[in-house]
Amino acid sequence: MRSSTITRTTAETDISVSLNLDGTGVYDNQTGVGFFDHMLDQLARHALIDMTVRCTGDLHIDDHHTVEDVGIAIGQALTQAVGAKTGIRRYGSCLLPMDDALVRAALDLSGRPFLIWNVDLPTPKIGTFDTELVREFFQALSTHGGITLHVDMLHGLNSHHIAEAAFKSVARALRDALEVDPRQANAVPSTKGTL
């Protein structure tokens, strides 16, 4: 079973993340940041990754450390769970509409982290959530998950819709990339023989 549990404790956050890459999208995410929990739920549900996140963070300062550090921990858990990447499809992409928003995500589980972020969230807040933290989460996920990740907003007016479409499109791309390819179930998808 491709699963992992990561704990990460700093002076700013105390985090536990459990992932099962071969799940059905069952989630239980509690970070103290309501909108972020909603986005993590979308990530798990649409990637078909069972995910449990617990985070106690310094929310009296702001949400930044919680969001970034959860991204770090999920990236680390993903790296541990996928292991040597034997048999995975490696690449995934999704063009996802959500009402006014249309977001495209393309990714490579290459082990070479890189984020291209062409997403313009038109408001500084979604409720009390700072919209700039959406990018911070994906930067941390990409870096610590070893993911080359491109996210492009093609259309969008509503910040909530745009952010949610970003999480869902990345989730669907992850689902594709993590699936085992029956044509090469015992091979690493690289001419180098390793990822």
C-alpha cells in the first residue's frame, strides 16, 4: 500500500499528515483555517487520496505558517508514499471549469521541483483567508513533493471559484500522475531508470 504519515513540529506549527495514495478520496482535515480545510478536502476528494491533516499553528499571527507548513508536510508525505515511483504514469494534467473560472494544471512527478503560477486572484481575501496563500501552498507542495507544477488561470472573476478550480485541477492531475500504468507496472517511467 502506498501510504505515509509525516509529523512536523516547529516553533510555529505542529502538523500530522497521513496519506493513502490508493484511497477513495476520504478526508478529515483540521487546520483551524476554514477555507483552507475546504481546499484540502477538494484536493483529497478529487485526487482520490485518503488524507488526514491535523495542524495547530500560530493563527494569532496569521494563517501563513499554517498554510505553508501544511504544504511542506503534504509534499513530504507524498514523496514518502510514492517511493521509487515504480509503475506510476508520472505526468498528469487537467483543464477544470468552475462557473466563471477555468484553470489548467499540468504536472510531472519528476523529483525536480518547479512552480509556474499564472493565477490572478482578484481580491486580497476570501472571507478572512489571504488569497496570496494559495500560491504559497502550491509552492511548498511542489518543492517538498518534488513536483514540476504549472497552474494557469484561463478565465475567472470570483476568487473563491478560481482558488477552488486551482485545487481541483491540481488534484485531478495528481490522480492521473499517481495511477499505476498496467503497461509498465514494474518500471520507473524514465529513460534514466530513476526519478
